[in-house]
Amino acid sequence: MALVVDVPLNTMLADLDETLRVLLKRELGRHGFDGVEVAFDAPARDWSSQLSGPTVNLFLYDLRESHEFRPTEWHKDTSNGHREVRPPMIMECSYAVTAWTQAVEDEHRLLSQVLGVLFTYPQLPDDVLAGRLGEVARRFAIEGRIGQPKSDGKADFWSAVGGQYKASLDYVVTLACESGVAYERGPEVRTQTTRFGDAPVATITEMHRFGGKVVDADGAPLPDAWITLPELGLFASSDRQGRFLLHRVPPGTHQLVARTRDGAEAKAEIAVPGAVLDLTVAPSRRAGKKGG
């Protein structure tokens, strides 16, 4: 397998901003909050002094890897050859959400409705996902949690951004940052030859490694199947992908038997060295019978 590094185009934060803008404007408009702008600027005094209408601000103040959601297993991608892709980094994107209007009562009404919208959608809906987020969401759900602050340092936050303290909601979105690292697998090797002995050539014995795959009637891999060459006393078991490998197989024609834990069985005659057809194991008749 060859290591391939190809950094993908990543617009996840800009796409997330646009997704939240579309979601909030749509849902706020349904309840009579017309003309509300959605901004992502730092809520500093000079910014707020220039507002001309009701505004919801989502300021992205923190990015960090999630400790709660951290995939570790590489996943297979067969869309472009046989690749094993490094798992993504799951990021927590934290927004400070504030509402800005002329009157405090209107501000509280607007912030309450924003709370209701974000709480209603713990998973961002597909029909508002912008840019590349739709593709990402097919593999990793984009989820949001509202009202769960990272810390109690709200006063420090407002001091840092240069704004005046006001009520805000913390909104944390978990988002996958996909990797550009993969292992590409070349053509699968089914046999390998090893030669034992010394000259002359007539005394050399060839032994082979022989492999294949066990699948069910639907083509799904069968793990933990028992694979044997009965007349040679050789055996192996299939892995999670249904693959198996037998070592030190002499040349010639041999009977190969695959048997699952429920007793289903398949047989094939194989030529070594040479290719082997993947074995399809039909369901066991005993597995379909009911007790009684």
C-alpha cells in the first residue's frame, strides 16, 4: 500500500456560517421576525454602533477538537480505487449568540426565538446545508448544542472583544474536518511463491501463499468463517472483510472448503499457483428452522 497525501479543499467554517444564516432567517421569518440580519462579526462597540436594524450575531470564538467524538478507525473508500482513509478530526465550533434591537423587550423576544430555533434542530437539516457540508453530512452528522457554555468567563469574553456585557447564548456545533491522508491499495495479490532448497534446480520445492474472500448470497463479507484444505490439513479463518490467507500451500489442485459458524458451507477446487474465485456461502438450512 502507498501513502498518499492530498490536502482537500476545506470551506467548512464559511459553509457553516452560511448554513446558520439560511436556517435562522428562514425560521425567524416564519414567526414574524422579518428583516432580521444575521452577522458573524466580533460584537465590539464600534460594530454595534453601526447597526441599523434588528440583528442576530453569531461570533465564532473557539475551535477545538472534540474529546467526546473522536473516531480512530480508518475507513474504506472504493469510489476511487481501493483506499483506506484517515479518520476525520471532529471539531467543536463555539459561537456566542446575541440579539441586537432598539428596545430590550424586542431583544429578549428575538433571542428567545433564536434559542427555540437552535434547540429545535439538534442536527442541522439537509435542506439548508451550504457548500460542501451536504457531502460531509452524509458520512458525519452535523450537530448543534445550545446553552452549554465552555466556561463561566463571560465577563472576560466581553472585555476581550471590546464590547459591553449583555445576555448571550453559547452554541456549539460538531463538524468533521476530513483528512487528505490515505493508503492506496494496489491490485490484490492472491498468491505468493516461496522456493526452498539448494541447487540443483530439480531439488527446489515451491510453496505458495493463497488467499481469497468469503461472502454471503448478497455479496456481504462473512467474518470468522473457517477455511480449510482438508487433504493438506491447512486451515485459516476470515477477517472482518471476509478475507483469508493460507500459508505454505504446495502446487497442484486442491479442494477448498469454507464453513460459517451456523454450519453453512461452500466448496471450490483451486489450482495453486493461480487465481481463486471468491466463495459465496448460502444460508444454512438449519439456520432457517425454528425450534419446537
